[in-house]
Amino acid sequence: MTITPMKIAVFTGTRAEYGLLYWLMKDIQADPALDLQLLVSGMHFSPEFGLTWQQIEQDGFHIDEKVEILLSSDSAIGVAKSVGLGVLGFADALTRLQPELLILLGDRFEALAAAQTAMLLRIPVLHLHGGEITEGAYDDAIRHAITKLSYLHGVSTEAHRQRVIQLGEAPSRVVNVGALGLEHLRRGQFLTPEQLAASLHFSLHPPYFLVTYHPVTWGNEPAAESFSQLLSALDAFPDHQIILTWPNADDGGRMIISLLEEYAQKNPQRVLAIPSLGQHRYLSAVIHAAAVIGNSSSGIIEAPACHVPTVNIGSRQRGRVAAKSVLHCATSTKHIVDTIQRALQLTNKPDNEIRGNPYGQGDVSARILAMIKSTPLHSQKTFYDLK
């Protein structure tokens, strides 16, 4: 008897999210019992952010549906309209694909549009990285909204599992699988500093900082002012080169891009500004960095697993579970300088003093596939009340 493979659609709307999903997608693709469908949208089709859909195809994946939703605006109203465009486009795409399950990761507005569309079409959703808290971004509210639109949940820590259950999700449908980003560190092979420099066409040599700063979309942390404070702090470390990666397509992001491009032009031998490194080069850059600086979740999750200290700036990641090697600071130049100095001291300590990552050991993909295969899928669920 021939068994029809289960159709699993995976959604990706950003470069970072795709990098996290890479090994899961590879394992679905390789499983004869599963049929991978790829739904791609958002930043992947923006020339401004590097047209990263091309990297997806270069990695050996077939894109089944392409849905362009980004407007030229980076304002709040532009983001809201992009969500509306997403619902329209995803409705057609998911109707054509007819998946038995849609996999979403994280907390982006693109993922919210996909989740609500799937719910209305009665397609069960598996949400990854739910239950986390990032108080400085509206992503926090989006993440919890996606939780309530989803049927299955793969979370990154036990604390996050308990929080998803607290939101009314049945414990049998919430599994602590760990953080997907750590799968790369367990299965990938990374570039040496010399190979990384050659790949970037930049005379890069340690020590260097890897810097990513995203707009704070929830709270009082003006993007241009806060990022300017960070750039001033970096001037206090002239012996360190800097890799500056672009922010996500959030409202206020273009002001940051303008500032970082100007900073790189003024310091061409010391600073490299790049829209997207891709997951392989990004993690290679993390591994050899003196510190990861900014407010990206990768500084909270992946950097500690590489035994690299993180300087986490401002409120964007406030509330997220973090290792001891993650040092938090305010957005002023003085606070940032002081914290970078502490991070450099931490770099010189024995490995066992900066180890300890609460996000698991990196065997995430196999856990997710086991959960999919062992759980009967439905589009309806009941609210779970805590006893």
C-alpha cells in the first residue's frame, strides 16, 4: 500500500527566521513520510535587504509559493498594511497548497498574517519559540497572539512551556524542544576568520565586534538616538573592527540603516556594513567575535552557546531568559562602553565561567518531527484551564 506523504508547509518571511528553520526544512525534505511545501514572503523579496529568497533556492529548496507584502514605507501604518496584504496573499497561497500543517517561527508581523489566515482556513499551525517575552517590541504581543492561533507548540525552555500552558494551551500539545538556532552549532561546519574575511571581501581580523541593532517598536527608545549612542560607544574601542548588520524591516529601521552606512563610510578600514550575512556566515562571525553587541535575539540564544559574551542594549529583549554571559545595559554611550569593557574581561575567563545556555543542546529538529508524527492534528482546540 502506498502511503501519501503528509504535506507540511513551512513559512519564512525574514533572513534570520529562515536560518533558524534551515535544518528542520532539510529534515522534512529528507523524510519520505513528509512532503515539504515552502511559503516565502516579506523581507526575502526586498532588494534593500538582499533578495534573500535567492539564498533559499541556492540551498536546494523549492519555493512553492511567493507572496510579496512589503511596502516602501517603514512606518507603523506601512507595517499594518503589510499584514493586510499578507492575509490576502496567504489566503490564495494556502488554498492552492492545502497543507495538513503550517509551521511558523517566532513573532514577526508576517508570521501573524500567515497564522490568522491558516486559522480561518482551518489549517493547524505549529508555532515555534512561543511563550517568550521581549517587552521592548510589539513582537511580544504578536508572539502571544500566534500562540492562541496555533494548535501545536514547540518551545525553547521549560519556563516558556509553562507560559504557553498559562495562556490556555493543553500541556499535551506543548513540547520543550529547545532553540532551533542551536541546531546549526551542532550540525554545521563554520568558516575560519581567514575564510570569513575572504567571503566578505573585507580585511577582517580579530578582535572584532558583531553588531546588530533593531528598532524598539514598543516603548520609549528612539531608534536614531539610541543607535547613535551605540556608534559613539564603539568609537571608544578603536582596536576592534566592527561588522554591522542591517536591522529587520520594522518601522524606524531605515533611519538605522542610514546611520550605519554613514558610519561605515567614515571608517572603511575598520567597519563593514552588510544587509545580510546569511546563517552560515553569521554564526561563523559570532564564533570568532570578541563580543556580540546590540539587541538581537541571537545575542541571547546563539552567542552564549558559542561561549561569546553579549552586550544586550536597551529594552527590546527585556524579559527573555538569558545566560550569565549576556550583559544588559541602558542605551547611553557611557553604559554601553562600561558594559563592553566588562564583556571583554569575561572573554578572558575560562570557558566554564561563561558556559551555561538555558536553550537546550541543539537536537531540536528530530524532536519537532517526533511531535508532528505522534500528535493527531485538528484545527479546533479547547481552552485549558490551570487546575
